[in-house]
Amino acid sequence: LVPTRWSIVATDDTLSKMLLEKIRYYPEISEILLFQGYYVGNHYEFLLLPDKFSFEVIEAYFSGSVWNPTNKVSISQDYESFQPRKTYASNVTGAYYTARLALAEYLEKIKKQASCLVIREERPEYNAPLGVGILRELSRDAFTKPPEKFSSIQAALSVAQTRLKLPISVFTNKSWLLKEYGKQTRLARFF
């Protein structure tokens, strides 16, 4: 048994793990996709890359937003590689699992796998804690819209920058996923 506020996260974690057991065997997406969503001061960009499943969330909490009473932007990050997480995403916490579930539902629907970087700006308009349930539904809603398609990561990030308030480099310089992406030569390159 867990308290109600934790049960949402526990449910999202359990459901996404079940879906990911299948997704890790699907073929990879073939192009770079970008999804976005906004609700009540929460802005998301979901960058999907053709690769084996991996997942990263980087959040920026603006000064004056519900979780940041300071005078500067605060950043949190959690990620996982193709191998499942063994510990709780203690930096991003519940928002990590809501976004992962929405992604897993989308990937299951299209029967593909991908590497996904999630960028979230929590802006000052988000001034009352509404719970992770709204973040799950915001993430799910983002994946119901047609994705923007790109031939390069840089092109996708340039478009994301037009919707972000912070410089994209705040996220890309910190990203584990982008540092790892493309390090290993792929067999498809030889055929």
C-alpha cells in the first residue's frame, strides 16, 4: 500500500515497465521526431531519435514556479539507458514516470522503439501544485498530435528553441542522452 500521491507514480512506473518489455524488441523509428505540449505553465518538448530505447528528462524550474522559491533557474535530470532503471528517479521524481508512460504508450501504438529526450520548462505561471496527473495527461496529449519530422538533431532543436524561454543549450549541454547518441557505429551504415 502507498499513499494516493505515490500511487499515481507507482502505477505509471509499473505500466511503463510492462510496455517497455515489448517495446525493447520493436524496430527503431526511422526519422527524428519532435512533439510538444503546454498546460498551466508546464511546457514540454519530446525529441525522439532513431535508436534503441533510452530515456532522459531534464526539467528547468523557473524562479517563482511552484517548486522553485529561489531567484534563479533550477535544473533536475534523470535518465536510463536500454537497461531498465534500478533506482527511483529521485531528481525529477513523479514527472519522470508520467512522461515515460506517455512515451511508452505512443511507442507501443506505433510498434517502434526510440531514444527520447524530454525537455520541460516549469514556468512561473505554474504557481500551485496540481499533481503529476496533469503532467501525465499533458504528455499523453502531446503524443496524440502529428510529430514534426527532421533530418537532423540540430534542426529539431532549433524548432524547439522557438518555443522555449531558456536557451536550448541549458538542456543540451547537460544531456546524457545527446552525449551518448551516435557514439557507436551502427550496422545499417555498412549496408
